Amino acid sequence: MVDISPYNNDPLHAYAEGLRSKYLRNRNVLLVQALQFLPYSTNLEVIFRKGYPAWPPTGIQRIANALAGRGLNIKIVDLNYETLEHVFETRAYKPEDSLEILDRHIAEVQPSIIGVSCICMFSDLHAPTNPLTMLLDHLKKLDRFVVVAGGTALNNDIGGFLRREMCHFAVAGEGEDKVRYLMDVLLDDGGKAAPRKGIYFKPADRLEQTDGGTEWAVLTGDLIGTYQSLPIEKYHRVGCLNTFSRFAGMDRPYGVLQLNRGCRARCLFCGVPKFMGRPTRHYPVAEVLAEVRYQVEERGIRHLDVIDDDFIGDRRTTSELIQGLIDLRARYDFTWSAYNGLIASQITEDLLELLRKAGCIGFSMGIESGNPDLLRRTRKPSNLRALRKASDMLQRFPELFVVGNYILGLYDEETFGQMLDSFRFTFEMKLDWSAFAAFQITSFGTAVELERQSDVNRATHVLPARDRPDGEVAIAEGVLAGPDVFRLDPDKVPARRQISQIWFTFNLVSNYIGNKHLRPGGDPAKYVAWVETIQGIYPANPYMPLFAALGRRLMQDHARVPALLEIARTNVDKSDYWRTRFEQFDLMSVLENFPDSAPGAAETLEAMRERYAPWMEADGHLSHKE
Ligand code: SF4
């Protein structure tokens, strides 16, 4: 094939020619979604409670769509779903099971090309226990196919994966146009697609990147055709999307919807604008609605989560979509949520009214920090004033469950005093929940060389309680834990292992002891519904059932209280770790002298809150002047 474009892609053509003669026997392609959990540290009890993620393979569905009409035989394999289904059937799991499932598909399809995508980030990207690395390692050992990798996890260290020869091609960022071009070259199909920059490969000792256009893809095409081979109505039987899909009802089949790609903002720690584009682009509303209608009407989906990073990217388009959802809800009972989050400064009363009418049950909001200097430094299109305004509006929409997201340890430079500002701000915001995450850099130097990214562009949020399958946040020697973390020097930057303990204390005090719904005028029923939803993912945790029991007492719904207390007691009795935690926070006495009336529960909670009042209040420990 003669490349008549102005771009020089000779290295790609030469490399493709070698691969063609070695691997290409047919036009069969297998597109595989990797596991969304760590295969070597699974917790079967949590799996059986449907606590593991089971996201539909939207990314590879888009790639399959992009390759349609090219005479390829494409099969999509959601290895994550099939593995979870296998665990439910056999009541057991070992990582080899996932590889055997994959091998069965390989034997059936006999692919020449395998595409792999992994959407989940885990801190040790190159460990053999990482789901992407495990999968690529297996394919490398088989050495029978051209392997093309993409997705969020890979994009954190493209150079590292190629240097270790884990795949033949690595696709950076948005994949559709790049994969189209790559397939043309690989299959020697005569240049139907324009050359694209951003396909990496390593023909010899040097990393190479394709030369070509850098335009973002035109977003078009619904996923209805690709859904036909996926059992999406069964995903809720083996897992969940997030807390919202569980909150909507564990028996409600769920799916996803996507209107926009990219984001208008340019937050310093976030790779979305770089990898998915800035500002947002959107799919045609009619196509998105057709996809939703198909899922709801023909597949029985009853809850959808918006996977956009910037759902209100274009207010008029978003409103048009929501209006379409309102119309559809006149005929079908379904709900939806936006776990990925809305930008607080874009929230208006009109929008909230639309969300309420359209069956939205809740959303997250990226607050990141309650410290104005740090917030400015994140470059978030938001400030404390805009956040307070959003909070005021939200108090008038109690039907929505709103989660504020905060990051602790920003840029590894955040002082404890600045963290306290975030902690205090959670009470001022009066949202239903505050999700703290520890800032963590997950990538390696190679990506810097290839992409010239700064360190902060390779950061991700990490939940310390998700680091271990038992949900414990181990207390390392020499760090302060429990309420003692409030004794930390506000001017010092806490070490990483100290941040895990700060996370634990902030989460317990903000979301449980000090939650607005457990105070006078709160809505304990809303609180209990949420906490009992989370409890399913953390079966060994005793404070979740304890606070759910307090909430039920406040509601005067006494029937469930003994069972919740029994779970709390059992979990404390069988774990030294949890006993220590309960003692740290004086929860043993609450468990042992549990109030028997609503006023008693209110008094108990008030007494607990008093201990932390100096840090909850605005004039407590501000590290800045406002
Ligand atoms: S953190 Fe959210 S708002 Fe900021 S750039 Fe990323 S997606 Fe956009």
C-alpha cells in the first residue's frame, strides 16, 4: 500500500508488515474488557453481595462500532462480567479462571488480533496481580495474535507497557479514529482511514508514535447493535456500577448512558481534558435517547448512570436530553444518577428542577478541597463561594442524594491544616455524604518522556478502605490514629501512611458521627437507606450497622435495630482491628448501652458530636483567612 498522506508513517508500515506475516491468518478480532477488580485479592463475600463493579464494556463497544463495515468478524468479550458470573455459578474463584474463560473465546473465534481495554486504575500498574498486566502477560505468553491495548489504566504508562513488550500497539486517549487507521495499515486495507497521531509501538529498541491528525473524533453512532451480544439485563445479578446503582435497588437491572466526552475544565490533577478533549463534545441527543429507549424498552434496564465527565458541558443539549428522559419516564419506571459528578459552579435551580422531574436519584460533585488556595491551584472552575451557593440550592432538593468529593494530600504538599479546612467545609456544605479520597500518583517516568506529562497529570483518587479485601485501614507504627489525628501539626505535610488514618477519622466523623441527617431536622430515613447500601460492600465493618441502627432509632423504626446491632457486635467480637477502632472513637459504650428511644439516640449522637465540635465549626481551625 502506498501512503500518500503528508505524514511519514514508514516505521508503522514496516512494523505492521512483520506482524502481518507472523500473526494475521484471518480477519477475526476479539475485543476484551479486562477485570475491574484485583484478581489476586478477591473477597468472595463481597462478590456474593454484588459489591464488585460490573460495568458494561462501553469503551470497546465504541471501538467495535468504529470498526463496523470493514469486513471484520468482531466479538466483544466482557471478561469482568463473565468472570463474576462464573464466580456466582461455581461459588469459588482463582485468577486462572478468568484466563480460562478468555482461552475458550480465543479457541472459538481464532482471532488474529486481540484488543484489550482496562478502565480501572489500581496503584501498582505493572504488578503481575494487576488485571491489565495479568491479561497482557497471558496473551504475550500465547504469542499468537497482534495485541492492541487501550483504556484508562494503560494510558497511565504507555511507555512502560511497550518497553516490557506487553502489547504490540498502545492507543493513547480516544481510540476510535486511531484504531480505524491502525487496522487499515495492519490489514493492508488500502488507506480508508486518515493517519492519526497517538498510536505507540516499539519495533526495535525505540518507542515510536504514529504521525497524523490530532482532531478529536466526531461523536456519532448509538451502541444498540453492540448491546445485542451482551447480557446487560443480567449485570445487576453479579455486581454493581457504584453506590448509586445499589441505592436505586439491588434488583434493578442497570445500564449506562453517555452524552458527552471530554471536559471544559482543566483541573491540574486530572487527565480527562488531555486524553478525552477539551471542551466537551456530545453525541446527537436523538442517538443517546434511542440507546436509552432500547435499554429500557427492550432490555428491561431500570437504572442508568451517566458516565460523562462533564454532563452539563453544553447546557442546552443536556436539557434536551433530560427532557427526553422525562418523556420516556411517562411510560417506563426508571431512575438515573451521575456518579462521575457535576461541576458545582454549573448547577442552577432550573437544572435541579429538571433532574428531579427526570427521575435522577443523585449525583456527585467534585469539591476537592475546602481550602481556597488549594482549590485555586487545582484550577477547578469553582470556588468556595460558588460551592456554598450550590449547597444552598441543593437544600431545596432533598429528593436528590448528593455526594461531595474531596481529595486528601493534594500534590503531596497539603498540610494538615489545609485538610482540616476540607473536613470543616464538609459540615458547611451540608451535603448528604462526603467522599474523601487519598491523592496518589500511579504512573511512572516513562509516560513523562512519551507524553511530557507532569507528575500531577498522573494522579488518581484512592480509597484506603479499598486497598485491602477486608476493608481495614491498617494502623502503621508511628502514625496517629483515631481522634488523635486532630493533634497533628496543622502546618506540617502528613506522610502518606498518616493520610490513610486521617481519611479514616474524617470519614467516620463527617459521614457518621456528624452527618446532617442524624442531627435535629435531618432525614434519617435517607441516611439509613444509603448506609445500608454501602454496608453490603463492607460486610466486616461494624460502624455502618451501628449508625444505621441509630438512624432507625431516630426514625422510630425499631424492628430492624436488633439485627443491625447484632451485625455490629459480631463484627467487633471477631476482629481485634475493629475492637481497637471502636475503642478509639468511644463506640464500644454506644454499642453496649444502645439507646432504646429516638430521644435517647439523639442524645447519644449529640454527645458524640461534642467531642469533635472544635474541628467541625467554621471558627475552629481555619488554616486561612476568608
Ligand atoms: S476533575 Fe472533573 S471537572 Fe476537573 S478536568 Fe477532570 S473531569 Fe473535568
